[in-house]
Amino acid sequence: MLNSYFTSLLSEPLQDRSQATKEILGAILSLVTGNQNALFLREFIKQEIEETVFSMATNKAPRPDGFTIEFFKVCWPIIKAHLLIPVRNFHKTKKVLPAINATFLTLIPKSNQADSPDKFCPITLCNVLYKILSKLMDNRLKSILPSIISKSTLATAKEDRSMTTSSSLRRYCTLSKQIDLQAC
């Protein structure tokens, strides 16, 4: 029962969104400047990655990969060069490896009497590297959003973290593959 309830709640039918994507990107291209586009698409630098890692909240549960952000912070001097490889690979290929994209869905009861699916709150546990990539993209999108989204929509996006966090990688991959620097 829980499986079917949350599967229907959290999944969406496969659709061809190419036309909608073209329309959305068409609108964005007229609002994004060439400078904004260049800043958005530039390669991630060490300082940007380090600032992102150290800005992330600590004391979180271990991720599906078994690590916490504390591990990355404490071991930063040792692992930073190794972390640059998958981050730069993501930037180059616009793809996230399935192992990095693995996410666990956990159901947390909202009360002691959680006897039906609507009385559970689903949370996701993403790998730390996925969270880092997501946060890197969020930081870049935040610099562009004020010029392409109305103030009221932007306020809603700030209240609903999922509007920026959960879809950042997909948006980045779509935008960076389709935005032509010459068109801006």
C-alpha cells in the first residue's frame, strides 16, 4: 500500500518535453545576458567547490554512500583533488553517474498513529557528491534567477528549497547543453 501510494505521488509520467523546454529556453535566452551565461557555464574552480562544501550544514544523517558532509570537511586537505575529478567530469559531460545519483527514500511517520500513507513524510537521502553538485548549481542559479523570474515567484522559490535544490542538476544539464553563448 505504501509503495503504490508514494510511487504515484512522487513519480510523473514520461512525456516528451522538448517543445516545452524550447519555449522555456526561448524565454530565458531573451532575459539572460551574455555575461550571465558565461558565468553560469564556466568550469567550477577549486575555491568555489571548497566554499560550497564548507557552507553545507553538518550533523546530518549519513548518506547512501555512508559519508556525511563532516567527513568531507575534515578530510578536505586529502580528498579535495580527488573531488575535483567527478565535479569537472560532470561539468564536461553534463551527466551524473548513476552511483552518484542514487537516492534512498525514507518514510518518517508524522505521528505515533501513522496508519495510512498520508501520515508519513517522505525524505530523500542523496549522496554527498550529488548534494555538492546540486549546491554548486543552486549557487550559480541564484545569481541569475532575479533577472529571469518575477519577485513573487522568486520569494516562493526561496521558501520551497525543492524548487532550487532537487532540480538543479537537471536544469543545469538542460540549459548548458542548449544555451548558445553566441545567441545571447
